[in-house]
Amino acid sequence: MECDRTLGEVVYFAAPMGTTPASPLIHLDQLIARYCTPKWQELLRKQNTRLEFGKGEAIFASGQKAEHMFMVHRGRVKVVVHQPGGKARIIRLAGDGEVLGHRAIGDEPTYAASAIALTPTTVNVIPMELFLSTLQANNLFCYHFLLYFAAEMRVLDQQQRDLMEMEVAQRVAQVLLLCQSTFGMDRERPTVLAYTLPRRDIASMADTSYESVIRALSDLQQQGIIELVGKEVRIRKGKTMERMVSGRKSIPRASNRPSS
């Protein structure tokens, strides 16, 4: 982990990555710019620190005292919960501009999950006490942050319901679509995901086995929906994949595909 000490040059706004942008989302930096007074924007800017993490490094760990809020400046992060029996499961992905650590806000401020860098990642760090003071002093910011938080929880709740209703191939397709919406597409190869999760991470997020992920990816490729390019994934029929996920319909195995 490296720390950038040139705080005078550091701002909390996330820089775009060299990829086609992901789906537009309202990020924390936008909420700060829109709904915090100039005085509080300046306080946040002055007390912001930028840290760098290597691939596989923990930005924070489950059970650790929550002393900071984090926002991804540039990079890719997975959020992992540890279930009974020692099993780890990925519950969220985060890209440029997305906030981390906010679910630790409460009477017992500890992180309930771990955030781990998937690639070399730079994050902006704000003291938790300052962030809480910002919420108290800026009513509109507090209101819109609550909406932001609620929207994220709805998405996570829906993902949990999907796990119970979807077949494995549908869950794998959903993870690929989540990679697309979070990290975008490669700028020079616009049909290829800018970042494809490792197969074992796909299995963790889809709550299935590594072997089942390999079979599901093979089925999706034989259906012409995706193409495997080494460890990367090219999305050939994104709309078809979206319909499979949203419609909860079974994905026919390649051997049963109509000749037409």
C-alpha cells in the first residue's frame, strides 16, 4: 500500500479509466458536488488522502474498526463477506467513483465485509467522523446519500433473491452483466469486457462451483451469446443475455439448440 502525500493536488473526484464508461450511476463525488456547501466540499478536499493498493491487497477487512470512508479513484474492487464455515462470497463489485465502507455507519462502527483490490487500485480516503459531520450539516446531501444507500441495498436484496430463483448459467450471465455495468467495455475492443472476473471469483459471486462456471461459460459460448478470448469474455448477444436474466427463463444447453 502506498500513500500519496501531495494532498494539495488531491481531490476526491474520480478520474475516468481508459475504457468505455459503464452504465451511468450517481456516485458519491457527484452527490458531494451537488448537495454539500462549498465550505464542506473544501473540508472534504483538504482532509482527503489518496492510497494505492496492489492486486489482492485488502483496502479494509471484516471486523476492523471503521475509521474511514473510501471512494475508488481508479481501479477495481470486490467486496467479500465471510460466511459460517469459513466460506467467502463476493457480494459486490466497485469501480471508479464508487464508495466503500459506508455500510459500517452505525452505533457499532466496524466493517461487515472486506474490500479487496482486483487490480492495482487507487482510493480516496475520508475520515469517518468528518463524513458523519458532513451528513449532519448538509441536509440535502444526507437525504440523497440515504437514497443512494437504499438503492444499493435494493440491488443486493434482488441479487439474493436471484440466487434462489435462477439456474447456474443465468447466475453466471448475471455476473458477466454486472462486470459490464461496473467496469465497462474495452475501448479498443468494444465488445470485450474491460475486466473479466477470474473464474473462481465468478463462482463465488454466482454461489456455485468453479466447475459449474466452466460448464456455464462453455454453454453460453456454444449458444453464441459470448465468446471466450483467453481469460476474457466478449459479449456477442448482450440483449439476449439480459432477457435470460430478467425473464428467469432457462437457458437451453447447446446440445438442444434448434438448428435454425
